[in-house]
Amino acid sequence: MHFSRLAVVALPILGATASILPRNPQCSGGSLKCCQQVIQSTALPGWLTTYFALIGVSLDSIAPAVGLTCTVIGVGQSCQSNTVCCTGNNYQDGLINISTGCTPVIL
């Protein structure tokens, strides 16, 4: 009984909190990242093509670009390299940190 009252009070508060978080309209379906290098999927170097083949990733699934050494951009942070919106998967293997499905974003 008490739980249902708490839920009725907490849900509107959670909804209000979620709506005040800043959003970037250029990156509505992915995550905003700062990448040291961005490579068009049509111009991947051989080592990167081989890496994706070894881990079983289709090159069609990584378009339009791949971001190397990417970190998520948090609220109030800026990017001194390449700001991108990545909608694909992230691959972390030792020193290799790759984000796929990246498109440039202007902040």
C-alpha cells in the first residue's frame, strides 16, 4: 500500500528530471563522443578492415565513419578533436577503442 503511494509521487519527479537534461538535436539516436581520429568507412586502412573481419563485424554496419580513441562527451565538457554522434557499437580490445556509425556534429 505504501509502495503505490510512493510510486505515484516519485514518477512525476523522475519525469521532470529526465526532461531537464540537455540534449543535442544533432545526436538524438546515439551518443555524443570526442574522437582523436575519424575515418570514413569507405577509406578504412587495411589493419582496421582486418580487425573488423576478425571480430566478425560487417563493414556495412559501421557506416558512415569510424571513430578511433573516442570518449563520451559529458554535460559541460568540450572536445578539442573530432566531435561526432555515434549510433553503432563500441569495440574495446586492449589499446583499440573504436566507435562505429559516427557522423560529425557541430556544437
